Amino acid sequence: PMDSFWEDARTGNLPNFAFINPRSGVNVTSGVGSNDQHPDHDINAGEAYYKDIYEALRSSPAWNNTLFVITFDEHGGFYDHVPPPMMHVPAPDNETSYPDKGFKFDRLGIRVPTILISPWIPKGTVVSRAPAAQCPTKDSEYDLTSIMSTARKLLGINLPPLTKRDAWSSTFEHVVSETEPRTDCPVHLPDANPPQISAELEASLPLNDLQKHITTVLSHIASKGQHDEEAPPLKVQGQV
């Protein structure tokens, strides 16, 4: 729960690795809306979420030992002039695709933004492609699995890759290159714009595509697979 993160950040008791996921459904008890920035949710709520997490880390006793990674699993529907790599990209494993059938995962997708925040990274660093030393093969590229492969290096985890994809992906530990932690990182970020969608309105909206997938998977897990892969009979987002 986020309460655990806030407390761990405040006390400097953060774990070696943590994965923070935003809310994909409105909390009808507290009246707080979704902050995952997935259509049709309020982007401003997500901006406030990043601000709160950054400021908690920046004020933490553990700040000088922290790398904060913000990344996205989708490109947002915007045009990208760079064609996705199609050749020599290994499929991660032998799992079949879900929910769409027959996709082989032997290519990359549209680029997504990833932000690396740490006092050990030089100000204004921009990375588009990894140097040869951070590429396991000549065809290696940055991929979401680069986070896993880089974490193994930064944390000294002497274990093999989890999949063929993270064995192949480029790593970015070279950007953590300052000789001592910077002191010019802002303590506070500008306030995000106020939310434009009320919790009451969000709760009344029909489920979006992501919520349909999430509730289907959770329902399937909860029933131990004893039913077909249809989503539970939820109609509006307030039920999520």
C-alpha cells in the first residue's frame, strides 16, 4: 500500500527495489480518482502522483542512494517517426499472447518515455541509444526489460536473466556517473493542475479497456481459473 511507501521514504527505510503502480480505479470510499493517466482518466491526477513520490524521495534520508525510474507501458497514441525494430529481437519466453492470440513478441513496439531521476546522474542527461559496452548483442536496444537487466547490475544480483528479452536488452547503469551526489536537485516541484474530472463523474463512467483486462485477470485468479475468460459483470468504474 502507498502508506507503506510514504513511511519507508520518510524514515529512509526503503527496500532495495520497489515497484509502484498507480490507481487504475476510483476510490469511492475516499473520493480520490484514478491517477494512472490511462484514457479516460485525468492526466492531472497522475502529474500530482509523480510530484508526491518525487518529493517524498527527495526529502528521504535514503535520497542519496536512490534511482527513481518513471516509465510507461504504452506510447499514448502519438505519432512516432522512428519505426519499431523488427529484426533480431528475441521473444521473452514461450508463453502465448493474451488477450490477443498469435502474437509472437519477436519485435519491439512504439517508443515510450522513461525518466531516470537520481542525484548521481549529471544534470540534463539525455540517452537515446546505449553505448556498445551496455549492449549484450550488436542488435540490443532499450526495452522495458532494460529496467530488470540494469537493476541486476546496480544491485549486484548474481542471477541469470529472467527471460531471453532481458538478457538481450541494453542497460543504462552508465548514466549513474557522478563522483558524488548532486545537491542542486529541487526539493519541491511545481504543483500539478487541479483535477478536471470529479470522483463522482469518474465513478459513473463505463469501464475503460484497461479496467476490463485488469478485472478479467483478477477475477480469473480469484476463481483459480474455474470459469471462462470473460470479464465479471461490472458496468461502471465505481464498481472496480
